[in-house]
Amino acid sequence: MQKGEMFLGWSTKEDIRKRGGSGGLVTSVLAAALDKKLVDSVVVLKKINDFEAVPVITSDVNEVLNSAGSLHSVPSNFAKLIANKNLKVALPAKGCDVRGIIEQGKRNTIKLDNTFIIGLNCGGSMHPTVTREMLEVMYKIRPEDVHGEEIEKGKLIFETKDGKEHAITIDELEEKGYGRRESCRYCTIKIPNNADLACGNWGVTGELAGKATFVEVNSEKGAELLQNAVDAGYVQIQKPDEKGIAARARIKGAMEGLSRKWKEKVFIPMDNRLEYFRKELENCIDCGACKTVCPTCSCGDVSKCTEFHYRGDAYKMSMYHLVRFLHLADSCIGCGQCTDVCPVDIPLTRLYRRFANPVQEELKYEPGMDLRRPPYFEVKLND
């Protein structure tokens, strides 16, 4: 097994295949890594219900196996969770989580060589409170009746426990203010190839659809992680057919195209940028929540931005935000965490991305590129 190979895989444990998404492969790979001492700990989401969970770091294989199952809209911020803990750890991660982890690695708060990242294909995440309301208002179903969800052919599909599927187009939902977070709509990282493994159901066709995971090996660590699970008897794998590989590429392309359209729609040119930023930030109460949750921030409680965190400087715009704009110019990953936690509903992610987009485009650099893996560094920074 080596970098660049692709497989279809599923858990050998019947219970995990039934409870886990797409055959439970990710859960089983994580459990095998812990069981066979490839890592000392694993990060999982401990479920409270289908819409609530808390991230935990565990060394208990059974706790990993018990975490199997879909979570319909649970935000995660694993980069901050494992930073400064000196762990040899394996964890699942959406595209923005992967980028946050790598950014923390560049800041020496995470040892990337000791971190095994299973990347999850992502068409976008949803806020749990908004999702519950959307299910009741748009789908006319009770949130507690939801068993699973999927994005397919431009539709957001929820399956209820009675086996029925309920589908509405993403465009219709988002026109009504529901659906994915705004930052997810214009995110173009759909398959996280900067993770050690990239996993998802895109490209799983035929009788295996819904019962297996499409896995792409992106690094030597990824090959080791998957091979360990196979050797330990936790998963089975087989090669995908050309039809599945092509289908995965088509879905990826369609999702990226939709994201580019959203990006053009959200980030329209403006005449007075300074006045725009000032107006959007005028209700800031200086709580610091945005900095606390930011996956790429590693400067701690005492930093240059917090030195300016008081209302006395806010005649035009708080210096706190001006410093953070500069801090995030080359590292904002657009995860949406800051917008989620802002108590006065400032669209912070949009502001940070509006500032960061031209900087990152000029550098031809995207946050979360693993600079240890050519050709990212040579092609993106020096061409």
C-alpha cells in the first residue's frame, strides 16, 4: 500500500457497519490504530444526541467504537483540542479541521509527524440550531426522527427512521436562510488531500453504495494507518472501479464549481472597504470569543491583539480587529467558528475572508497546505 492508491473499504464488525456512516470504516481505522498501539490516543465526538456531541481525547478502544454513527450538524474544533498536548494521536477531520491542524503544526503547537489525520469529504456543515428549525419548517419532520443525511445532485436529503427520504434542493434551502453555513458555501476544499487519508462516500457505486467508504491514501502515514487496520482485522478493502473513480471526480468538480459561484456572489467588489469594515464591526463588545475559538490562533491569552482589546480605541474601528486581520491574512481557513460564537451576530468569517482572499490569492497559497509535502511549497509559493 502506498501514497496515491485508492480503495473501497468497510468495517469487519457488523455492528459498526450498521451504525457507522458508509460502512463504518473511519471508526474502525481509528479503533485499530489505538488497539495496535500505532497511536496513544484518538479524538472522537461523544454523542449526546444526533445534534449534540462533545469532542473527547480517549485511549479506550470501546469508546472509539461506541462513537460510530452519523452526527447531523455538530461543529468541531480539533486543532485547539490537541494543541500543546504532545500527543501521538489519530483523529477524523473535515477539510477546515485539517487545515487548522496543519496551521497549528507550523506554529509548533502540534507535532504533525505524530498526528494521523483521517480527512472527511465535506460538502458543507450546518449549524445545529438552524438545522433543527429547518427540519421542522422546510421538511415538516421532527429532528429526533432523522436517521441520516446526504447531499446528492444538488439536494440535501434527510432519511428518517421509517426509511423514507426527504429531499429539498440546496438552492431553495439557502434562499430561505437555511442549509449550510455561509463559509461552507464558498469553501472549495471538498476532498481533503492534505490529510493522511481522504474518506467519503463519493465514488461508491452499485451494491456497495451506502455500505462502503472511498479512501484515498495521501501520505506514508495514511498508508500505515490503513494497512494497520487491514492487518488487525478491523477493515476490509478492495480496489474501486473506473466508474467509481470518475463519479468521485465529477462530484468533486460539481461541488467546487458551486463553491466558486457562491464566492463570487458573497465577495462582490465594493467602493469603500474601510467604511464597510467599520460598519460591520461597530457593535463589537470586545468579548474575545472569536480569538478563543480560532483554530489557527496560537498566541495565547497575552498577545498583540489583546493588548488593543478595549473600547477606548474604537472611535473608527477597534485595533483588536485590525491586528487580527493582519494575523489571519495568510492563515484564515474560513471555518466559520468565529461567526458561530459571536454574541452580536457580526459576520466575522466573511470579514476575515474578505481581507484574506486577495492576500492568499497574491501569494498563491491556501492555509493548511502541508509544506512538508512537495510540490505544494514549490508550486504554490515560488511559481
